[in-house]
Amino acid sequence: MPDVGEGLTEAEILKWYVQPGDTVTDGQVVCEVETAKAAVELPIPYDGVVHELRFPEGTTVDVGEVIISVNVGGDAAAQPQTAQPAAAEPAAKDAAAPAAEEAAPTGRQPVLVGYGVAESSTKRRPRKGATAPAEQSAARSAVQGELNGHTGAAQAAPVAPAPAPVAAARPLAKPPVRKLAKDLGVDLAAVTPTGPDGIITREDVHAAVDLAAASVAAPAAVPVQPQAAEVPQAPQQAQPAPQAQPATGRETRIPIKGVRKATAQAMIGSAFTAPHVTEFITVDVTRTMKLVEELKSDKDMAGLRVNPLLLVAKALLVAIKRNPGINASWDEAAQEIVLKHYVNLGIAAATPRGLIVPNIKDAHDKTLPELAASLGELVSTAREGKTTPAAMQGGTVTITNVGVFGVDTGTPILNPGESAILAVGAIKLQPWVHKGKVKPRQVTTLALSFDHRLVDGELGSKVLADIAAVLEQPKRLITWA
């Protein structure tokens, strides 16, 4: 499993496009995986015949794990294997068979797919919950030895019996699961694993806690029962599990993973790391709305998406140019403020997969038509689910347009690593004092949140005031540019 984006440690296999026995060529897409940021397709970097799929669809796999092996020259008829549920065969069945197969000089080479990833719009598949058989664990250990520089024949024989004593000595669990167990006081050795290859999951830890609570509550109810007829009643009341059954139709439980999990972690980190300050301003944008209508008929903007967000983005870029200190980040490790001399403009987008924030690279250098083209491409790509991980990295400042939902404004949370985010509210016809008279005008409310560690109130206020001034008098796009 390759690392398809900065900092990613795992990905879920959504779909296999090949099966054991299929012939593959260098660069052919063999599977689709979903990371915390996007769904991507992985190509195979070899010509050969698929020998084995190491994990079934729906499995979350750590980066660096072998997920597929290919016979790149030799006996193409070697018995193929595909990931199956553990219950399909007895765990003890021919444990030495994979080792013998690894030792055979078939010319098959284990490979890690995943250089040069391509984006996919395929919809997410539900997790199947299947686990790989015990024999796959032995084969995977043999392949891992090959990846560490050993030959398959030399490594296979000693590796086959290894998984049993290792599993007995140390339960298999990822670091976050170990921390959860430690925090809850759960002994992992006493937990029944349900994950692939006997890996303990978060759900297993919580199940162990629920089981322990039920076992403590049940005996406590026995001494106070007045009649033998009440004995069956006590354990039923002590165990909360039946109330959580999906059959009741009162609750739906959705696994926290993918984009939702990444968003939650990022928002928690941002909210409790950067001291947020949010300022608001209500502004008459009637002239901006007139300019939008004029630009729609301008031949230089033909074929481009022209809307108020385009001019809001341009106004923010002008404000950043006048107040460059707002375009910065806080480097805690180096104890430095990093001023950015470029603007990668993030646009918060609501998609079927959740909230994502792709950004327009070097937005500060773009003309208005170029900015409109980039915005249109960003929005359409996000809606189609084709946003790449690279498109969501390196942002410096963000715009979130809550006005499309009819909301006046909000208090946005900073995108991690950025110092400011602008929320744009709904543009509505309202009574407004214009040239000494109350008239109906197009009015909106802007909100700017900023990191108070590096942005003082004066700087934040100047930026927000400049954005409002440009939207009130859009000719400032020329005079201030």
C-alpha cells in the first residue's frame, strides 16, 4: 500500500479490478483505494500474472503492507489466491502450504503497487468486514522478508511458523487502538480480535469494555432478587447491547472514517491549537452584483463561470497584497512565523464524500479570467469526486461560501496550517441607507477568522475592511491592484 498523500498512514481497499490469474501490464490500474483525503486508483509497476490478492475489498490496510503479488516471469500457472473470509477454511488447514509455495522457484515477485496515482470518481463501497485466512498471514510475512532484501526461497521456510509465537507474545493492534485500550484500561491480550489477520480494532476494544461492564453488573443484581422467578430479569436489564441493535430502527451508526475522520481530526487540532478570533462586517455589494452581470456578457469571460464568489476571491487576493502579514503560518517546532509570498487559495467544497478544501495554486498571479477558469475547474472536479490529494495540500488561506445555503454568516474554523479563513454570507435585498436615503440594496455579511498567535486584531480588521471596501466599490480592483 503506497503513501498517496502527505502524512497518510492507511487506506481502505474499495475495489479490485483484477483477480488471481489475470494478466497485467506495467501501469495498469489494479485497484481503487480510499484515503482520508480522496479515492484514488493504483497502477501496477510490472508485467505479469496476478498471483494473489492479499486483502479483500473493504479492508483498511496500513501504508507499506503488501496488497498484491504478481508472477513476473516463470510459472504463470502457479496456484492463485484471493483474499477470502477467515471462516471459509479452518485456520489450522495446511499452515505450511504457503511457505512451501513461497519456496518454489516460480519466478513470482511480490510487488508494492502505487507510483503515479490517478484519481477516481467511483463511489465508495460498504465495508464487507471480511478477514483474510491464517495462511495469508504466513505468506505475507514471507513477502515482507523479500521486501527487506531476502530471496523468496531463502526466507519462506523459516517464516512460515513465525506468526503463531509472535501473535501469542504481542496482540496485533495499531498504535491508536493500543492507546485507546490503555486509556480504557483494557488488556489487549484478553480482547477477541475481529480485524484482518487477527488485528484488534477499536470496536473490539469497546466490545471488551461493554462485556466487562455487563459481567460486573450482572452478579451485583443476584443478591437482591427476592424470588427465583426474577433471576432471568437481572441480566437482561444489566446489558445495554439489545437497545443498540439496528433492528429497533431508532438509530443508525455510521463508521467514522475517510474524509469525515480526517475532517474531525483536523478541526479538533485547529480549534484547540490556534486561538481563533472572528470579526464580522456587513457590506453593500450592489455594485459588485452589477459588475457580475456585466462580466457575464464580456467576451473575455465567454465560457467561464462568473459569480459573486469570483469577485470575493479577487477582493481577498487584493486585501492580502495590501496586508501580506495575513498570509502566514505558525511553525511551533521551529518557533517561527512563516510568511508566504504566494497565495494558494482554498475553497471549501461540500461533496458527497464530505467537506474538502482544494486550493488554487498561485492564485495571486492569475488574471480574472484565469481565476474564473480555475474556480470552475475546482468546483466541477470536487462535485465529480475527482479531487486529488495534491490539490488539497499546501493551502495558505481559505474561503467558505455559506451563503449558498441561505445562511447570513458563521464563525469558520481555520484550515490547519493557515492563519485566516473568510466566510461569505447570503446576498440579500435589504433596506440600506444609500446617499442619505433608505433604499433596497444587495447586502451581505462577511466573517473573517484568524489565528491570534500571529495575526493581531489590527491586521485582521484591516484585511476584513479592505475586502468589504473592494466589494462595495469594485473599481478598487483596479486602483488597489
